[in-house]
Amino acid sequence: MTTDKTQPTAVRKAEAGAPAPRTTLLRALTAAGGAAAVVSTFLAWTWTAEFPGDLTVYGYPGGLQLLTLVLGIATGVFALAALDLKGLRWLTPSGSTQALRMLALGTFAVTWFTVIAIAVDLDGLVNLEPGGWIAAVVTAVPVATTFLLPDDTRPLCRPKELPSWAEILIIAAVFAVGLYVVNYGIQTDADHPEPFIGYLIAVGFAAVALVKAGLISRVSELTNSYRSVTLVAALITAIVFPFFQDKSSFTELGVNIAIFATVALGLNIVVGLAGLLDLGYVAFLGVGAYTAALVSGSTASTIDVRFPFWAAVITGGVVSLIFGVVIGAPTLRLRGDYLAIVTLGFGEIFRLAMLNLDGTSGPSVTNGPDGIPNIPPLEIFGFNFNDEHSVGGISLDSNGNYYLLMLLVTVVVVLIFSRAGNSRIGRAWVAIREDETAATAMGINGFRVKLIAFALGATLAGVAGAVWAHFQSTVVPEQYVFAGPVPPNSTFLVAAVILGGMGTIGGPLLGATLLYLIPKKLEFLQDYQLLAFGVALILLMRFRPEGIVPNRRQQLEYHETGQLDVPGATGLKDGAVGVTKAEA
Amino acid sequence: MTTTTTSPVLTATGVTMRFGGLTAVQAVDLDVHPGEIVGLIGPNGAGKTTFFNCLTGLYVPTEGSVAYRGTVLPPKPHLVTQAGIARTFQNIRLFANMTVLENVLVGRHTRTKEGLWSALLRGPGFKRAEAASKARAMELLEFTGLADKADHLSRNLPYGEQRKLEIARALASDPGLLLLDEPTAGMNPQETRATEELVFAIRDLGTAVLVIEHDMRFIFNLCDRVAVLVQGQKLVEGTSEVVQSDERVIAAYLGTPFEGAPGAEEAAEVEAAEAGATPGATGGATQDGAQRGTTARTEDGQ
Ligand SMILES: Nc1ncnc2c1ncn2[C@@H]1O[C@H](COP(=O)(O)OP(=O)(O)O)[C@@H](O)[C@H]1O
Ligand SMILES: [Mg+2]
């Protein structure tokens, strides 16, 4: 009897302590597979340099091989962590198997994508060198082994106590790596889609792997406890971005991303916080841009004034605000989807009005389809934005100047969003979005509060539009459409907000970045951009309705209902203590 | 025990609400005095919730007026709340994706003034007001026993606690009169008892309470005065004893048609349908009441 009882306990103990030999073997095989993948990237995969990237050399990896290399290393290292190698256990706070599967799949997908792309681009499998075959075979091994591994997902374990300088260093390192990854994507060759597609595959799988391993939760715990450090790190990362670009066109991508992300964030106040669907938001950007162009002193402007930049920006914002109030005041009194319809109409009316205020169909204000070109370059305190300037030995061209200016606007909008959102008025917005009847019964003047959100959104778009007009040095009506192949258009902005995550700061920034960058890098996609939006949104609604970046409330929901409850809560509490300590 | 000498917090005069051909509330007069707990009972569909909606401005009454401490209220919900009448909803209407604390903070809206500018500038005044709101909200959560759930999403609370949170949120506007629409619906006997205590405590804090409830034991325990609404009309009003022994009430409320009542058959049918599962159409409600009585007695004995 006693032996019967003790034996199973012993066995269970053994299982918990040391994994079954089969599991160990599979993990070792996975590590070996990762290593083999790494080795294969040092071989030539093809014989001609016609394929983008340098995949023809024995001895060092190049082009898409680099992605296989990085993912191969990651697979190997995580497999070693799964084998309980000392010093690596921190890599998998919430289990290794799922992360390993994602990494193995990522390595496999990137490698096979490369190999197949070589065969297709160069017409035939004969173009593959033995290295390509080897890579294709060895990257399949970890896929097989990881899917045979038992799932070891566990609730997030408590992190080891680290001194605060180490934690801050980790945050800095995370941002540095982030900057490197973003840079890599932006600098991929725009003439060939293959490197960017490979990059997207690799980043996608790696990101999911990091989530599954629990590292993302770990990092967000850290960033939560060091809020100001995180903000500074994010700001520094964004500021140094243009100094890392060797081509001005890359910085230009950065400027456009900053503008569209900022506008999307402004829209997020309206859509995400207050729950008002604004389908003509781009028109407010247009109002700001046109206003700024008219008062900029452009030779083509019908008004003969030249405002300094700050005044042009304020004028743009104020005129946008007025339009916002004029559109919002009659519509926001009504419940239901009237606002969506009215804003949709306003967007189109704005574009048509700009087209027709050309002196023949209407009063001469906007030069019709020609728009207002020749907006003079910005000059603030004698600092000409179109000239190249040198900062500490590193020169910054026109795009770099505008990038930094735009970044300033982004920071202001982020501040406005977070401060307004986290206050009495922000709570009223969310309450209205959640249940308008209950909100009014709690004493909230629904009309007033909604109008404030709508007008604030319009003003921010107007300000961004004023900067954008100067950056583009021209405004034309066709930039401000409801839907079209080039951003900004209202569909693009709404999609960026929904895709990224409504009601969050990071969401629209990330959403706008992805939606802008992907079609930009994959030119062949541009004609299908709207289709791709649709597909992306359908997939998102099916698999991640809260958007890529879930907001705090949804995260909380996850924490409360999921297994993560207890350790997550203690982690947060520790974080809070950390903050008070840091502040004291 | 009525305190008719003091001037009333609430004076509803001739409140009538018609939806097309249907008169949901007809010429109802009702006063609530400071420090009073008044019950509003009546069969389903009698117009109780509609009457509440008229009082709080969610509906604009077809006729009649509502006055708070002698001032006639405009039929705008936020102005009614600002004046000092707060309410809960029969079908819980919390802000599901906000935390418990945030829900109560929203309730503070009318008692704070910080607008967009002060939120953006974050001056010392803003921080002070925000801290004061939080402190008051936590106090109310403490009062309703939800303090330890402050950071939970309100949608994840169990049903009974959601009802309590509705009360806490309503109290956050420091109301002079609290309207509770079926606060114990769906609660077990223990929770009902706790809510009873809570309502007494609210009254002791100086807030008058007007409460709709189907649980007769709850109502007659709690209320200084009870009004009975049937078919949109006020049938009787008086102390628990008076109402309990009124024949018309027994007839109307328990579903036996009384003489001359228009459409009383329909009311009876509704009652019968409700009693559904219990055998004996008219006996259903009585049996139910008896059962409640027994449960309560055993409880008391413990
Ligand atoms: N908005 C409305 N439109 C039409 N009829 C309504 C509306 N609100 C309530 N009613 C009707 O008014 C009557 C009273 O309903 P209600 O006040 O909810 O009853 P109670 O709360 O007493 O159960 C019902 O017949 C209901 O159908
Ligand atoms: Mg009702």
C-alpha cells in the first residue's frame, strides 16, 4: 500500500524536476537544428548576384540569409534555455515550447521564402546552390521537433530582483534593439520586395515568440515601473533615428510616418476615446494644410500675407477647430451614426470645394486642381529648414530637420492624448463611448463632452496639416480623399487606429507605421492597398479584436480572467512600489 | 411615520407619459421628503421604470412637472443629476470596460469642474481635485464594500457587486435623492439583506431614497411610505401597514381582477405567465411570498 502511494508521487516529482528524456532529446535536437541553420547561412544559396542581397558567398551571410541567421541563433538559444542551461532561464518566464515553435516556424518560413523566391525570380531550381538545399532541409528539423515537444506554458514566474540601474539598462537596450529592427526594415531595398517580405515574416514570428515566452510582459512590467525612463528612452530613440539614415529618402519615410502617426493619434481621441466615428478626418488635416499654405507667403497664394511659422500653425489649428465645431455642433446632438455620415460628406465636400474655388467655378481661393505650390521653406529664428545643418559633426538635411520638427508635434499630441485621456474629461469620453444613456444619467453633458473631443481632434489635425503643408511645400485637393492608394486618406487613418488598437497611444503609432511602410516598400501592393486593408481588418477582427496594442483596460481583463492573475498582480504592485521609490 | 412637515426633496406633479396610444404613466403625483425611504411597487409593466425615466429626464414627460427641493427640473438627465437626483438602472448599465474606481469617478463628474485645459496643463489645482475625487470614490467603495475590487473591470464583477457598484456610482454625485430601480433583482437572500442595510445607511447619511422593488418583504421592512402603481396610475399611497392591508392592492398586485379596473384581465394574464412554473395561476405569487418568508425566518434563526 505505502509503496503504491509513494511511487506515483516520486514519478511526478521526477517529471516536475527533470523532464522526460524524450523531451530533453527533442530540445537538444531543436538546438542542433538552430545551429545547423546558422551554419547554412555561411554557405552560398545561389550562384548569381541577380537576386537581391549577397547570397553567393561562402564564408559570410548576406541579405535574407541574415534573417535566417538571427532566427536560427534565437531558436538555438531558446532551446538551450529550455534545456535549463544556467544563465539563460530568464529568456522563458512563461514557458519555452510555444516560443520555440514560433521561432522554428519563423526560421523555416524565412528560409523557404528565400529559397522559393530564388527559384521563382531566377527561373528554376537549378539556380540554387547546395547551401540553399541544406538550409531548406535543416530549418525543417526544429519545426518537427518543437511540434513534438509537450507544451510547458506556465503562469509568468516572478522575476529575479535586479538593481534599478540594471533594469534601466534593460529598457535602454530594448529601445536600442527596437531602433535597430525598425531601421533594418526602413533601409531594405525598395526596388526589390523580397528583403522586406522576408523582414516582415521574421519580425512577425519573432514578435509572437517573444509574447509567448513572456518576455514582452516582462518588459512592459519594467516600462510600467520606470515610466519617465521609458518616455525618455523612447524620445531619444526617435530623435536619433535620422542620424542613422544614410539615404535622405529613408528620413523622408520617417517624416511621413511621424505625420501620419500623429494624425492617427489625434483621430484616436475622437474614435478611440469618445467613440465617435469620424470618416472625414483627413479633411481637417486639409483645412490646416490649406490655411497654412494660404498664409505662408507662397507666390501662388491668393492672400498676400506671410505669417511666421508659429502663427501659420496656430491659424491652421484654429481654422480647423472652427470647422470642427461647425460640423460637430449640429450633428453631435443626435445619437447614432449621423456623425459618420456627416463627416463622410464633409470630407468629400471639402475636396470638391478646394477643387472648385479656382476663380472659374467659384471664388478664386485655392487655384483648383493645381493647389498651392511654392510654399516657402520654414525658417525659425533664422534656421532654414531646407538647408543642411550640422549637429556635432553629423549633418542633418532638410528631411532630418522636418523630421525633428514633426517629432515635436508628435510628442505634443502624445502628451495631450495621455493627459486628456487620464482626467475627468477623458473618463467622460470613455463613459459616453461605453453607454451614453448611463453617462448622461451620471451628469455628463454628452453633447458638450463629445464636441470637445471632436473639436480637439480637428485642431490637432489642423496643426499637423500646417506642418505637413510646409514639408510638402505644396497642397493639392487630391491628397484629401476618403479612400485612395496613397495616405493620408480617411480610410487609412481609421484603419491605422483600429488596427493598432483603439484608445491607446502606441496603437495608432504602430498602425500608421505599418500601414504606411508596407505598401511603400512593396510597390506591387499599392494597387491592392484597399483590398489589403480590408483583409487585414477582417483577420484582425477575427483573431485580435482589441488591435495589435491592447489598451490597459483590455489587458486588465486578460489579467483578471487568465491564469496570470496572481503573479501579474504582485508584479504590478512591485512596480508601483518601484515608482514611489524612484519618485521619493 | 411620515414627515410631511418638512418641504419635500422631490415633488412630481401630474406626471404623464404616453408612447403613441399607450399611456405608460398617467397623472402620477408623488412627494419624497428628506430622510425618507419611499417604495414604489406594482406589477411588471405598470410604468415604474418609465416614471423613473420621467423623473430623471431620460424621457420628457408628456404632461406634468418634476421639482427638486421646490425648483422645477428641466428634462435633461445631466441637469437632473447636477441638481441632486441620482439613479441606478433596472438592467445594470455600468461602464463595462472601465474599472470599478473609474466608474465611481465618472459619477463624480458633476461635482468637479476640471475641464480640458486644466487636464492638459496639470496645475496643482488639477492634481488636488483629482486626488480629492479619488479619495471620495474610494470612500464610497469602502462604504459599499467594493474597495478591494477598485482596479477590476466592472464587467468582471459578479452580479450582486455590479448592483452595488451602480449604487456607489450614483452616490458619487452626492445626491439629495437616490432612485433605485429594483436594486435586489437577481440577488440571493443574503445579498438582499446586505442591500437593505446599505439603503438604511444611505438614508442615515441624509439621502432620501425612492426605491422600486418586487420583493415585498424588502419593501415593507425598509420603507416609510409605499406607493402602488398599477397600469400607470397610482392606486394607493401610505405606510406599509396601510398598503399591505389595502384590498385593491392585494387584488391588483396579486393578479386577481378587481371591479371596474380597465384592462385588469391583461394584468392578470401577465401575472399568470410570470407565475408560469408554479401550479395555480393566482396562487403562484402567494406561494412565492410564503417561501421567501420561510427562508427569511430560518435565516433570522441562525
Ligand atoms: N420607450 C418606450 N416606448 C414605448 N413603450 C414603452 C417605452 N418604455 C416603456 N414602454 C412601455 O411602458 C409600459 C411600462 O413599462 P415599465 O415602465 O418598464 O414598467 P415597469 O418598470 O413597471 O415594469 C410598458 O408597457 C412598456 O412596454
Ligand atoms: Mg421596470
